[in-house]
Amino acid sequence: MNELGNLRPSQLIYTFGVGALVDLPNVSALILGLDDWDTRYCTEVSEDRLLAALQQRLGPQLKRLFLPPVTQEDTTRDPAAPAKGVPVAPFPRWLRCPVCDTLASIESGIFRLVQDPWRSDRTRYVHTNCSKANEPAALPVRFLLACRNGHLTDFPWVEYVHGQSVPCKPARLTLREYGAAGDASDIIVKCLECNAERRMGDAFDRDRFRFQCPAHHPHLRTVDAAGCEEEARTILLGASNCWFPIVMSALSIPRAADRLALLVDEHWAKLKDLPSLEVTAYVTAPSRLPAFVEYSAELIWQAIQKKRTGPAAEAAEDGDLKIPEWEVLTQRTPGVESRDFRRRQVAPPLGYEAQFEPTVLLDRVREVRALLGFTRIESKGDFADAAYEEDGRQTPLCRQAPAWLPVSEVRGEAIFVRLKESALQAWENRAAVKELERVYRDAHRQWRRLRRLDPPDAGFPGIRYVLLHSLSHALMRQIALECGYTAASLRERLYCRLPTQEHGPMAGILIYTAASDSEGTLGGLVGLGEPLSLGRHLQQALEAMRICASDPLCAERPPAGDGRGIHGACCHACLFASETSCERGNRYLDRGVLTHTFASQGSEFFAES
């Protein structure tokens, strides 16, 4: 099939990954599994720490990380040549003619695919024998079935309209909308053979319509042999709960001690499979890899063998990729720098020396994000870099254990701020703060019980995380006004551990550019990390948190005790951030831990000046 549209590489990780539906102008497409991807057009990415952490979860058969295939703009491309990109399949398989309201599946032969080799947006299905128009474009139906175990299937139209009676064979169906609102209760499906009809509003009433999940994985073209005990729920095409990604990310930090070893690490994807010294001399010639022009082939070959026989890529015993990053970000000496990591230290924010350690500015930083799997209907939690729940609801990306995973990489700049441990512990020991932590713990427990996650007390990040998370969002909202990037182009990475925990204590915030298409190299973010500028922005951010446009309702909102949410005084007008910026889904946020509000009771960390 020809090309159907264009996606950015980062969208294949967070928005339209494997198993997700892409709503194109005339076709709804499903991203197929990794078994159908052609890796010849993919670029391999080298990131040892991330690969080692992924192997701990998915098995040692995982060997490579690939960027999705990227095509260049070429007006001379042969339309008959195989298309480069991510394979898709039409889904849902049921279509509706908007002129005569005929409802049928693609396999019925009523609809025909028409492809335009030059205009991908014009590819469509047409109703060949429509009684009211000449081959009108058919549209995908907007009703699907999905379950909590990640299964997705077409809506059972024939069984639904006939209810308890025996379905007609064959059944001629129509789907007609009455009214302009598009409400499900105004949509009626009808069988022309027996005149049976039913409103689509019943499909969302679990007392009137229950359908056992058929355990179908359309992106893999398989059906689970063990079946599925979950009830299939009716969802709409394009619904936000149709696909939740499970992503793991790592920062590229230098670990080698000399310049040659750093170069080998940076080009490891091209060097790891070299079999001999002669091949190494050919591959690393200055015309092919000019970065190695200062070194002989013998030295390069020795560095490659040393990396192969050296210790395995470092990964924390508990699988936390942030521990090595914290050690590099908090070290006093500058350390070794690489092409993807360059740091310098400046004084703390002016006026807040009592609360902050010296600021670290990263002129260059690289993040690699890998897609592990996905869920439907309900998110498995926060997925804050490997801290996700192993509850068996992760839908695989391929039929067998994966040998590779799709990734995206972001190069940009960052600011790293760290709170002083003495000031933080003094704040945590207040009675009002301890009471607030108890309220958040109860809300966390109810949130997990509502989603049937055991044990309910597991994974509570603590009141320290609420403070760091709220401060991060306040800074991102303020910095976005002046740094030159949009608010959605900034992302947070939080480092939080108690003194009693292993590798603790930690209390740091990394704010970095997360927009892969802008490359994040404008310098506007790092420029705001200087002491005078950062102190001014911190003061303005705290001042903006005192009063919200939704006060007093926002300030008086406690963490929900019914499990619906785990946040306090925050809303879209003050602390909420975009989905691409927050690592915890806008949970564990509270303006009251930052500064004095209408309803705060002595829990603020920053005292009024």
C-alpha cells in the first residue's frame, strides 16, 4: 500500500505507537506490531544503560534499539516503489456510507479501496454500488470494543442489533443518525432483513449490553488462546483511553575515562559488530568516521575489545536509571564531557541560597525514550521511568519476545536545581506537613484500590515528591514565558529519595527541552539558569502560586478520598502541565506546599519574604 500520512518519530512513542489508532482524513489506521516493521530503514541507537534496564524486564534476547524509519522529502520518488515507514492496517473493519447509511465490513466487498499514488491524504474506501450517489467515500464507524487487558475488536453490530434473537444470515445493516448533536442515543442501527433496530446509547449502558472480550490483538493479528475474562467496553474511535504508552527513558551520561573510549561509546552502534582489525581500519577511516582521525586503527580496535570484555552496562539493582544520573549531576568536579553531555555549575538562585544548592546548567543533554508496551481503558500508573506496576496488563508489541524496541532521542539543554537536605528535613518534620502527608497517603491508597492494584500502599512517593513536583510545574510555567520554548516543549525529570532509602537522599529537579523537532539548542533555557535570572523567575513563580483564577475553590480542594485523584490545591489555571511535560500525569501536586494560599495551614516550604 502507498503512504497514508506522516508522523513525527516522537509521536510513535507517546501518541501513535504500536497498537494505536491514527485517524486520517478518510481512513482510520492501526499501527501494526514490530513483526511487520522493516528494520532496514531504521537507524540503530546506542544507549547501554537503557538497553540493560530493558533487558532486565523483557529478557536477554533484546539486543537493539531502533529509531522509527524516517523518509526524506523527495518530489522525484517513484510511487510504485515500496513505501518506507511504519506499517498500518485499516481499523475498524466496519465502514459506513454517509449518503445511504449502509453499514458493512471491508470483507463484505461492498466497499472498494481507491489509492492516490501522489496524494496520500486522498486514499479512501468508496461505496461502489451506492443507490444515492456515485461512489461516495465511506467512513470508518466510531464505535469499538476494548478491555483492560489491552484487547481491541470491532463492535459486534449483527449481534447487537438482533439482541436475544437469532441473527439474520446475511444481515443488511444501516446506521442512521437523527439530530445534529451526534449523541449515541440519536444513532440507530437497523437490520433491513428483519427490521430489528436498536439505539447506540444502549451500548454504553452496562446493564443493557454486556459482551465478553474475544481476546483479539489486531495489531498482532492474533487471538489469545487462553481467552480473556474481562468484559469488553464500548469506546469511541479516537478516545483518549484507547491507548496508554509504557515508556522508559534514560539520559546519556559519560562513563568512559578517556577521549577515545568516549568516542567508541558514541559510535558503538557502528562499531560493536566489527570482526577484525582490518575491518576496523576500513570503517573508521577519516572519510567515513572523521571523529577518529587522531587515532590509529590499532588503538581503536583495542578500545572496542576493551568495551566488549569490560563489565556489563551499569544498571541499578532496583532498576532505577536515575541513580547514575543523580551521581553525575551532583558531583562537585565537572567530570568528563561528551558530545551529548556538557555541564557547568553556577551559584544558587539569588535570594534563595538557604533553600537551594548550586545550580547545574547542561548546555548539552540527550534523552532516549523506549516504548515497552501499552495498555487500554486504564493507565497502569505513572510509568515514571521503570516505576510502573507489574500487574500483567502490559500488551506486547510483537508476537514473540522482542529482539528490538522503537525509541526516540531528544537533544537539547537543561537546568538542574537541588534543594538543601537540611531545609527539606526541617520542613518535613513540621506537624502540618506530616498531617498533609497522611492525607496524601490515604488518597494514594484509595486511588490504587479503585484500580484494583495490590498492595494498595505500594508506590507512595511521599510528601517530598509532592513538593518537588509542584515546584517543577511552577518553574516550568514561569520559565516558558521567557525561554523561547512553548510550555509543551519543556519536560521534567524528578530525583526524589528519602535519607532512609538506598542511594538517598535525593531532592532534585531537571527541567529540559523535550521537543525533538526543535533540537532544543536555542540556549534560552540555560540562559535562565544564571543566579540572578533564576532567582527572579523563582520569585515570580511563587507569587503566581499564591492566588489562582479558580480560588477559593482551587485552594480549598483536598486530595480526593474516593480515589478519583491524588492532588490538592491545583488546577489547569495554576499547576497542571501538558501530558508531554509531566512524568506523573498531573498527580501529587499542591500549591499549598510551595507558598501561602487561602487555605494552607503552615505547610508551605517557602516562607513569605
